[in-house]
Amino acid sequence: MPIKVCAFDAYGTLFDLSSAARIALEDYDKKSGMNISRTVAENWRLKQLQYTWIRAITGEHTDFWNVTCESLDWALEKSNLHNDRQLRSRLLELYKELEVYPEVPEILAKLKELPLPAVILSNGSPAMLQSAIDASGIGDYLEMQLSVEEVGIFKPASQVYDLVLKHYNCQAEEVLFVSSNGWDAAAAKGFGFLSAWANRMNDPVDRFPWTPDFILSSLVKIPSLAKKL
């Protein structure tokens, strides 16, 4: 059955999560001779995901911006940077304008040429997503951005993946879902999507009941893959 839509996770898949810390903490890295920016970025992301999972399990939903702020506070305290309020503000402002990975504009343009609708399916709030899309200039390539705020629960809840089916009136097997998060790609496969994991860090495959259909090192091959399906 041919696919009707290509759905992308946003953060870590299209948008480079490390870019905010890399820019804001450049001086700290130079002065210390250590990669503090990487430590902050990794802890920020780790807590961000953990907080969404706990909130999804317990039903204590809040929007992704609040989670992003709370997880940053933890990451800064972990690195003993929590008293630098200007740094905190700078990091949050940069998060609204995250850089995209280098291949993103080209692969989205190729999908549009096929033509195959490209849509974002993200934990991000609508305002966060729109800000990042506007800053990166990829809006013309995206048909829609779907936020978990429509259903009030974070991934990997099935209600989130079901948003694509409701908006496109299609079957799960007609969706190619792409994520750089192994757990997200696996959960999407469990939901019934064709699933591609952009394994940028060359991580081991997660031990879940489901395995992504395709494991790639980046997004470069997504258009050619979509064309074959």
C-alpha cells in the first residue's frame, strides 16, 4: 500500500537540539577547556524526555515549553550554572530558534517534489514549533505541524500517533514516520506506521517489542526511501 504522508518528529530529528547550548556556552567551553555545552545539552534532553514520560504515565500534563524550562533548570544546576540567569534566558531564547540539521531543507524539498506531504508530529507546543519553523525557513516544505496539545498527552501515547490518521484520513500503514529517537520510532512501529529511525549517534537498537522498519544514519535517504514505498 503506497504511503500517503511522511511524518517527522521535530526535536533531534529536524532541529538540532545541541545548537542552543553550543552557541550559548561557547565562552564557558573556551575558558574551562571542557565541553560543558555538550554536558548541559545532553542533561537537558535527558530530563526533558524523562519528564514527558512521567507526565504521560501519571496524567499530569503540561505543555512542552514548561517541561523544557524545568529540564533546563535541572541541567544547569547539575553543572553548577543555575545562578546565571542571563545564561538561562539565552538558552531558552535559542531553543525557540534551533538550527536544523544540514540535510533537512533539501530532503523536505525533494519530498515536496514527489509530491508527498511532509508533516511534523511533535511533543512541542504549537507556538514552539511555529517559532522554530519560522526561524529555520522550512515552513514552505511542511504541509502541517501536529502537536500533542491536541490530545493533552506526550509521546509515546497512541493518541499522539493517531493524530496523523485523523488529519489525513488514512491507514497507519500508509504513513512513513521518521524520528531520531529510537524509542519514538519503535513506538510508532508498534502503532502500525512504517517507521524509520535516523540513528545519528549509532546507538544500539532498543530492546522493545517493536523494531523500526528502517535504520538510517541521517535523513538523507528519506526521499528515495519514500519514493520506493
